[in-house]
Amino acid sequence: MKKVSILGSTGSIGKNALQVIDQLEDQLEVLVLTANKNYKLLIEQIKKYNPKYAVIGTEEGYKAIKKEFGNKIKLFCGTEGLKEIGKLDETDILLTAVMGSVGLEATIEAIKKGKRIALANKETMVAAGGVINKLLQKSKSEIIPVDSEHSAIFQALKSGRKKEVEKLIITASGGPFRNMKRSELENVTLEQALKHPNWSMGAKITIDSATMVNKGLEVIEAHYLFDMDYDKIDVVVHPESIIHSMVEFRDKSIIAQMGNPDMKLPIQYAFSYPERLENKLTKSLDFREVSKLTFEIPKKKLFKGLEYAYEAGKTGQSMPIVLNAANEIAVEKFMNREIKFLDIYEIIEKTMNKHNLVNVDNVAEILEVDKETREIARRILK
């Protein structure tokens, strides 16, 4: 039995992962469940899965869980609690599915312990890709990506050797505003931005998809995960979300990973790799029902998130951290209805312009840049 620690069990990825564990209950068991604010759902999950450890992000939640379970479970609170989970020897697989950079330290601790990281949090590699890759070289740990796009690339790369790769092609749905003009984007609502045409995801990542910042973060993540130059990473809009990404090799052969848009597929693959186990949860792709597959060039001048990400990635040093932190602040304000949709881009751009580049060689330096960036973004908002 492999023991799975889930960072972010009450979110979309976490809930899908628990369904995967349900169908593979003879091979996987839950060791850790964690949540930020949703302690009521976490309590229900603890009742069902009986984990040995849990983490909750709020004092209110901590008191409620303690009252419910007493000493029957070892309970931690906040980001320090997540870090303690990363240090556990008992974990076989750490699924990082928390939002933003809060799971960074836990992921790094698990890498030091030589654990498998099922990575569903792109901000981890965006903010700390260089540091993490250095740690991986010294560790028995491995990262198996869970994002559908990076899982697709990971799988397609099995068709050749790294030196044979011409480029990575990341697909994007285009989000809910793909066919809109700038004048139409000026007054789009939060409700409109949260209606993704293909995927059921958490709120923050859904907004990132609408701005295409999400795709930009995926480009930076792909650079670090697969050691690929930015000039060899392309993005193509594919509204049907059937092809999850592709790899072109130097002989001009293109290998694509396809399937219905369902996150349970890449989650299960990350858990079972290198084996492919029967999947009873995901519907088979029936080509008789697929009327067409279409592809478009991204509108980088309109959906600037992608352009900013390439700029941040190529600039390097601390700039990817700045992009990520500024975006998190901007999205939070948009979700609180304090700014308009297009203001997200303005906040990111101004924050990046105000940043003084520094080298980052460890977690403390990464967290310091992250903190400073958030302060700059908040001042810009005022």
C-alpha cells in the first residue's frame, strides 16, 4: 500500500484525487488531509478516510477539528503545519494541490526526504524551479506532473530522447473570453470569468485561465520541469481541450496525448507511474462524437498574461516569483470585486516594472521576494 499525503484535499484536485484513491483502495491509502479554510468538509473527509495527520489553515478550523476528534488525529495549523507534513517519513506520494506558493516549503521538505511529488501546483516550479531542480539532483525524489498539459508532455516525451526534441507544444482552451474584443473585456464580471467552457477547476485557476496567466505559468513550469529553452516552448489555443499537449521531435513527428478533459486521469497516472492501471472514472474518448479539432494562435496582445510570463521567464532570476505573486494579489482583488478584469494585467505589469532583479538560491530568498512583491502590488492597488 502506498501512503498518500494530499495538500489541498478540499479543493477540486484534492476531491478528484480522493475519488482516484477510492477506486484504487487496494493500492493507495490516505495518510494526510489538509485544507485552508473549509474545515467543515475536511472534518467529513477525516471521518471517511481516517488519516493519521491533518492540517487546517485557520484557528477557527483548528478548534473545530480538535473538538470533533480530540487526540484521535495529529493536527497541525497553517503553513508551518504543511512544512511538517513535508518532513514525514511515512509519505510515499505527496500530492501538492494547494493554491499559490503556500505549499512550497512542504514540497521542498518532501524532496529532501526522497518522496514522489505529484505536482498539481504550478506556482511551486514558477517561484522555485531552479532551487527545486538542484535539490532533485541530490535526492531520490521525482516529480510527476499532474497538470493535464504537463502530464501530457511527460507522457509524450517517452517517445524519444531529450536531444531529439524539437519543441513542446502546450495547448490552451482559450478560456471563456476567447472570442471577445478588448472593449468587451472591459466590463466582464466575476461570474463570467468563473465559467470555464471545458474544465471544472478551483476559482483562482479559472480566473488565471481567463487571463491566460495560467498558460504563461505553465510555460515557465515546463521550462523547469523538462529543461527546455523558452524558444522551444509554444502555446496553441485548442478550444475542444481534447489534445492536452504535444511534443514535436526533430524528425518532425508530433506525439500528442489525448483524452476527455478529466483531471482524474493525470492524477491517477501520477499515482501509478510507471504503471498504467485501469481507470473506471474517466469516460473513454469516442472519436465518433468528436466533430472537429481546431487550433488558433493565442492573442498575446489582448490576453497579456502569456506575454508577461515569457518575459518573466526569459528575464529569469527573481522575475518569475514577481509575476506569480503580483498575479495572486490581483486575482484576489478581482475575486473580491475591488478591481476590473483588465486591471489584473496592469497590476502585474506595474509590479514587474518596479522590481529590482536579484538572484535567488534558497527558499528564504524566494519567500522574501514573494513578500516584497505582494507589498508593492498592494501599494499599486492603493
